[in-house]
Amino acid sequence: MSIPINKRYEIVFLSIHELGPKMSNNSISKIIECSTKTVRYWLKRFKENKDLNELNRSGRNRCTSKSEDKK
């Protein structure tokens, strides 16, 4: 399960932002209420390319439309 974009930016702020408190990954995971692995993943992504948006995922196309699902 993915975390919202605002939580991702909060992770970066709490850890590596120059105005942030420079907290540890374990402390951040308790505040954000996610796993330490998730914190490490988003910090690594931010350090590599300064982007916190979700990547496009591969997979099978939908067989039904959203309106068909509602019916």
C-alpha cells in the first residue's frame, strides 16, 4: 500500500531537509505510522532524483470501466 504524497514530503522534511529536525528513520516511522522500510525507500528515492511521485506500474489493462464497476 502506498502512502500519500504529503506523508512522503513529511518523511523528507523530518530527515534530510535543512530546516527539519534531522530525525532517525525509526523515529520517523513511528510519527508517520509506517514501516522503517518505507521511510528508507522514500528517502533513497528523494536522494536519487528529487522526486516523490509514484512511478507508472506495469500490468494488465482493465477489462471493465469504472462505470461498469459501479453497476
